[in-house]
Amino acid sequence: MTRSNPPVDEADENDLEIGKPKEWAAGIPGVYHSMQPALKHMGIERSARTLLAMNQKQGFDCMSCAWPDPSGHRSTFEYCENGAKAVTWEATPVTVASDFWAEHPISELRGRSEYWLGMQGRLTEPVYKAAGDTHYRPIDWDTAINLVSEKLKGLSSPDEAAFYTSGRASNEAAFIYQLFIRGFGTNNMPDCSNMCHESSGVAMGETIGVGKATVAYDDFLTCDLMILIGQNPGTNHPRMLSAMEKQKENGGQIVAVNPLPEAGLRRFKNPQKPRGILGRGTDLADQFLKIRAGGDMALLQAVSKRVLEAEERTPGRVLDQEFIAQHCAGLVELREHLSHLEEQTVLDATGLRSEEIDELTDRYINADSVIITWAMGVTQQKNGVGTIKEIINLLLLRGNFGRPGAGASPIRGHSNVQGDRTMGIWEQMPASFLDALGREFSFEPPREHGVDSVAAVRGMRDGDIRFFLSLGGNFAAAMSDTAATEAAMQNLEMNVQISTKLNRSHTVVGQEALILPTLGRTEIDVQASGPQFVSVEDTVSAVHSSEGRVEPVAPGLLSEVAIVSRIAQATLGPRIAADWQGFEDDYDLIREHISHVVPGCEHYNQRIREKDGFLLANGPRDSRTFNTPSGRARMTVNELDPMDCPSGRLILQTMRSHDQFNTTIYGYNDRYRGIKKGRHVILVNPEDLALLGFRDGDLVDVHGEYLDGKDRVLRGFRAVSYPTARGCAAVYYPEGNVLVPLDDTVQGSNTPVSKGIIIRLERATNGPAGGSSEENKHDNMPETV
């Protein structure tokens, strides 16, 4: 039974509460905050059917992160607090009623928060905003599909369209989506990878020939040393804490490198073990380096230099000479480059002491197997590509590839963002993939590279892109330079979004707009041939099935596969040799084509039905082979360019609250950081606050400073005294995207630089953002002066 349109209160940040940050993660509070929303919004039966099937064999894959599942025994409760919130958010029986659209003009919806929009419930019918209209109105599926196909067929060129993909899409949906797009005639495929881990793919592809993790799940449990850089597992992928706990039990060490001392890097109280309930839990980080934002490259170069110097003192005892001789190139150039690295430059860039770097170096040299793992704290730095290349350099020096417990591991946050890329969602897919796709479906795919996310915004802004279709996601909120992005999207002739729930992007519309509701991952998907399952790929390249376990919230909902198939059939007709109706009827047919096109996916239908799925081949991990032009792993020379932060300014990074997943806001409490009933805060080191003339609790306007002369502003944020690294500050994402210029991107990957924004603080001109006063009613709107 469904319920419609619940009353939802917006947060009044006049009531914002600031407490002491937590020193440990999970425990009994984690259990409570997992179960309380589920029981409240879904009830006992629906909660049990979803939560007990999440991340289980023959269950469904959690949509809130890409952390791998254990290869052997799995716990009955194989999910985390945020995973439970994600399932509750999707599987809620609350639905948006038909009369909602007449009651709420789009202008009103645009003034609402992400939380309010999401809490209105599941979308159940297509809705359309015609040119000149102020409201969406319900329409039937045939009309909706026809509107999309007619607009596409009316474009002057296929390149006037762009097709966005979120990581929530399954492998099957992603494969036929990219087939449709290329059959239509363009490679314009911006996706969420462009905004997060593109730097990892670029750096790793150029150095070791593969842009994915070179470890399997069990390697995390057995490594001697795990170095975590620029990531917060306690909030962004909490199931990693269980693996870290096992690694510690096996005698391993952990080093955390982060500007903020996060609870999930300190101590873990596993609620499924007695010591996690009654005892202290497990201490995690043996060493914590509170690094200055943007200083990671300098730190890594300093460690590599020390490793090389240790080899000179004790020849043959530090470097893996045999591995380097057989598999690597570039050692001579790297040694020469690092010989000129000055210690004071490193200390200034990192904010660390030499003794701290010495300690990290000793841990690295004395560990037989090392994993270095990182997330967006690295990939979204201006020098993110170079920093990841330095990670590879350090690992190569001691042969930490292709053996148990060793390797490089970018931790991707979105459930299937890696699988989407494997399936062809990339504006720069290699010729070999396009050749295979063309042979399989008897057409010539376009070869010219398409637009990524940043270029898509520029194209919408300049009128070169007139149509935008989004398979999941929340592009308007996720993208940098919010004001510029939203203005560009309003310049479209039509935007279409395939979604489960309302979000900000549905309120930022062009002349025409469509919302097409879809099944969630938790829901049973029955097509003409019977019940269907889909597949996903996790962050260590393990591919496995995912099958919903609860009835859809409303009749008539279509799956992502069905929606894409119908749009493709209506738009392309017989232009390519694709059985679109067959794809919708039986997902096995899609997987059969995948097995012929996608490398490593041969016999896909058989292998995906194996108990644990299968692991995609990985040269560096499996055989110490490197798919580079020389066939060797490349040690690289990367110029250190420390961030220059003028006096009186701070380096800002964006981050997630513990009560959110990507742009989805589950609530207004960041439990681990001690912040409740609000999000409009800026975390600043207490010494920096005092030096700048502010006190804890002051209201400030946050101004970004840029070469383009625009003054981007967050108004009415509460300054919170917090133990960040000196000279650094942090605000929540996506609110902080207002401050990230569209053209400020990572060198080499074009990813927005969200971890390195130069700001100044001024006293607030109004009351608190999110407060109850009329002047702050819509203060979540982006502002550029």
C-alpha cells in the first residue's frame, strides 16, 4: 500500500546545533540510525525484505557505494548505516500523487531543498512541461516516448544532443544506452565519472595500462600496510571499515592522510561483534597525517625520495630491483627529478613535520605488501592526475603490484560507475570497442570524441547542445559552478530525466522538460520472458547480479532497460541491427551481445549466474603485465606546483555529510562531525578563525576568488571551529559547488577542482542560510556576482 505527499518540514538553521566530533564510527548508534528511518518509512515487512536481501547472493546490490562484497561468507546484515538509508530512500512506499504537479509550480519546487524534494516520495507517472508552461502535468508513456523521439529526430545534428549517465544504471541499461547514443550518431556522453574519478583513469591508464583497482577484496584483509589518502570511509563507504578491522586483526597497519580527522579513520565499533557493542572496538589508523589540502603530491614525492635514498645506503635491500628491471621504465629519470626536491618546499606544501614523513617512509619500507587507496580528496585536486601518478611511482619502487595484499585502489563511491564505463559509457571509448560494437550491430559508430560533463555545460551555454537526456543522477546539483550550470540547462530546448525521485535537476528546465519514472534497484522487475535481474561491477572489478526483492511502488513503472529500449526504437527504427523489443523482453539477450563486444565479458550469461559472479581480468594484478605502449609500467616525472594561498585566505574543499549520498540528502545531521539540524556551515581551524578575526559560531559569507573576476558567494554560513589542517576549510557538497568555477579543472582529466578553492571570509550581510526569515527563504539558490 502506498502513501502520498507526506508533510515535510524544511530545516530552520536558526536551530543549528554544534557538538563535539565523534572519535569512533558505527557501534549501537549506527544500528539505531540504520533501522529507525527504515521502520518509520517502510514498516517491518518491507524493511526486512529489502535490508536482508541487500548485498546478498541472489539479492540486490546496494546503490550507495561500490565497495566489494566479501568473496566467501557474508554477514546476515551485509550493509551499513548509509546503505540502509539509501534503501529506505528508494524503497519507500510514499509516492507523488497526480495532483501534486498542479499544486506546485516549477518555480516553487526550485526554491525547495534537495531534502524536501526527495521526501515527496517515488515518481510513478511520466510528467511533461510544455514550452511556456509553468507546471509539469502527467502524460502517458506513449506520448512521453514520442515527445523524446520527435525532438531528437528534429535536431540538425546528433551532436546537438548530450546523454548523461549516473552510476546507478546497471550494466545492461548502460550497454544499450551507449548503443542507442552511438546508433543515433554521437559520442556526447558526459557521466558522473567525469566529476569524480576521471583523474584515476587518466593517471593509471598512462602508467600501468588500466584505470581500475589492481587488488581484489581479500587483498585488503591481508596487506601489511594500507595507506588511505583523501578518503573518509566512515561516511562514504562504511563497509570498508569491516575490511580494515580484519586487516588490523591480521597484524596489518593503517596510515590515514587527510586534512580532517574523520571518525571512520580513528576507531571502529563493529555492531556485529561484542567488543563493538560493549568494548572499545578497533583502533584503525596507526598514523594520521593531517595534511594541508593539495599537499599530497609533495608528500608522496618526499616518501619516494627517502625510499631511493635508503636504497643508496643499503643497495639491494629496499627497491624491488628484479621487478623494476623486468616490468618498469623511468627509474633513472625519477631518481634524477626527486634529487632536486627540497625538504622545506615539502614541509610548506604539506604542513607536516619531517619526522612524520620519516615515520611513514619507515612503515612503507618495512611492509612486504602495501595497498594505497584514495578517493575524491585526491582526484579533485588541481594536480590530481600527477598525484595519482606519484602513488603509482611509490608502489612500483617496491614491486607492490601483482602479489597478495599489494596494489593501487581508487575507491569509487557510486555503485556501478565503474561498470558503466566498462559497458561503453565514455566519450572517448577506444577504437577496438567501437569496432566490435559496429560489427555486432551492423553500423558504423561515430569516432570523434564527444563532450564530457564540463564541455556539455559549455555546449548548453553556447547553444551548441539543444537536448539533454539523463539516465539517473542530478546533474544540476552535482556539476560545478552551479549558477553557470543552471543557466546553461535553462538554455536547452528539451531536457529529459529518467529518475526514481524528485531532485534539483527537475526544477532547472529548458523550454520543454520531461520526467520519466523508473523502477528502483530494490524492486522486482518482470518482463515478457519473466522476472529479470541485472548486473553491476564493484570497485575491484568483480561483476555480479542484482535482483530486486519488493513489489514496485506503483503499477506501470518501467525499468531503465525498457525506457531506453522504447526511446531507441522510436528514434532509430531499423537504422542499426538491434532488437530493442527483445532487449526489453529478456535481459539475457543484452548480456549475449555484451559477451561479444566488451573485453573480459565472454560467456557473460553463464558467468554472471555463478555464485559470486566473476572477476574481470586485470593485467597488473593477475600477471604483472602492463598495457602501455612499451609493455612496461611507467615511472613518471611530475612537476610539483604547490598551491599558493595568499595571506588572509583559506583553501576550501567540499565534502559529504554523514546524512547524504552524493546529492541525495537523507537528513540534516552530520553525526560524526557533531553538526545537527543544518548544512550551511564552514569548518575552519580555530587558530585560523582567530587569526582572521572570527569566533566559533559567527555567520560569514564565503567568497571564492578567481582569475575570471567573478565573485561567487555562499551567504550566511556558520563558522564552526573544527580541527582541520591549518589554512584549510570545508563545506558540504553540493552547496559548495557554487564556488567551483566551470573552467577550474584538473590538469589532464578535466574534473572540477572541488578540493582546492581559494576563499576569503567576510561577516554575513544577512541571517543564517536556511533560517526562517523571508530574506533567507531561498538561500540555497546559487549566486555569482
